[in-house]
Amino acid sequence: TDRYAVFGQPIAHSQSPHIHATFGRQEGLALDYRAIEASPGEFLAALEAFAAEGGVGANITAPHKEAAFALCTTLTSRARRAGAVNTLLRKGDRWHGDTTDGIGLVRDLTDRHGLDLRGRRTLLIGAGGSARSVAPALLDAGILELVVVNRTPERADALIDAMGEPGRAITRYWEDIRELGDFELIINATSAGRDRAAEFKLPLSLVNSMTTAVDLNYGEAAIAFTAWARSAGCRNIVDGLGMLVEQAAESFLQWHAVRPQTEAVYTELRTQLA
Ligand code: ATR
């Protein structure tokens, strides 16, 4: 059996092993897919050990998506634009990198939630690996404008530089958030909500009658931002569970050349979260 794994920190509660096992059963494939915990300092060695033991594919989650990008010998064009990788495929003794987060998010928002992204003014909060992964796909989906704010402004600038669309994708300072106007799409791509004490204090001026608020996190990590979105009266509030399942399906397609059905495992995970 070929070996697969997801690398991250923390990783114990990752649903990826369960999702891929479910896809594998649906498609009649026996998979060995496990979760491997690695700190930033351990990541490269852990990945090498995995490859030495027959690892042929890996998912990469926080905080390693940019490190994974840097170690790839070849990359898909969407991964190159994102500067982040969530899917590795072994080719000989090298890694080929892809990012499926962005297409996963867009598919969840358009197909599952029936949202039309075209023409939406979009605020992206955060500029880490998750933000980088979704930004190109949002631009490709036809959003009107992408405004990125991040606690560390240099990281937001780097993200925007990588997009190469200075007319449509711009950065603003966090301190100026009250002056940004309103948005039809607001995406939390920070990991701030993973801290239990987290609270989102965003101005109501960001919200209009159309606003969809999306947290790329799910479960407890999504509570703080979605609570703000509810109190702000956002029209739609979406967490990252659908994106999680859709990015997994797209990774599965890259590895096994078959696109699995996602609805059954999505419904199962949604029921567990409730
Ligand atoms: P991921 O892969 O989930 O994006 P990451 O690359 O570590 O993980 O990025 C985390 C993101 O959350 C960054 O945008 C980070 O902001 P900085 O670039 O300033 O570090 C953001 N973040 C984390 N904790 C935060 C907090 N308490 N407040 C605001 N932003 C936070």
C-alpha cells in the first residue's frame, strides 16, 4: 500500500485521515493515510523520513505550507502563485507541489453554498499560508477587488506582490480598518481563533446587506470570528469545514486520478460538529 500523511502542528484533531479513508472506501482503494505531528524545526526531517518509508503523497497544513512550497522541485502554476503548498506528490526522489485550498474554498462557496463570487469586494484578513493559498483562486473566481490586512504588514505586502495584480489586489494597514468601506465577502484566514481567549473586534462598517463572512477555520477555532459575523448581521456565515472536504477531494484527485463524492463525508463531519 502506498503511504500518505498530513503534516502539521497541532495535528492530533485533523479530520484529513478520516476524510481520505472515506474517499478511499468509496473508490475501492486501500489507503494508508496518517497524521504526523511536526514542529517547524522538525518538518523537513519528518518529511524525509516519511519518504524513506514509502511516503508518496502528503497534505501540509499550518504552519508548514510556505516551508513545503520552498522544498518542492516542481510546482503547479496555482501553487507558484500562492507561494504555499498543501499537497505534495513524490516524483522519483523529488517532491512536486500543488495547492488545493483555493479551489476547495471556491467550490464550497459556489457549489455548496450557491454564492456568486463575481463582482464581490473582498477583505482577506491574514497573510499566512492559508491566506496565500486562497488568494489566487479568489481572484480567478472573478471577485472585484482583494484587500488584504494582516497584523504584520510586510507579510500582506509579500502576498500582494505574489499576486501580480496591483490594480485589483491591494494591502491596507490593520490600523486603518475603519476606513476601508464595506465588503460583500470577508474572509478570516488568521489562526487567531485557535487561541481560546480570542475575540474579533472588527468594525460594523465592513458589513453591508450582502456580506458573506467566511472563516477558513472550523469547529472551536471558528467560534470567535463567526460570533463577530453573527453580531455584525452578516447575511451568510460559512466556516471552513466545506473547504476542508473540497480541498481533500482535489488532493485525492491529484494522487489517485479520481474525484471522490464529497457530500456524504461533509454531512457526517457537520453532524459531529453540531
Ligand atoms: P496558516 O497556515 O494557518 O495561515 P500561518 O502561516 O502561521 O498559518 O499564518 C497565521 C496567520 O494568522 C498570519 O496572518 C498571522 O499574522 P502575522 O503574519 O502577523 O503573524 C495571523 N495571526 C495569528 N495570530 C493572530 C492574532 N492573535 N491576531 C491577528 N492575527 C493573527
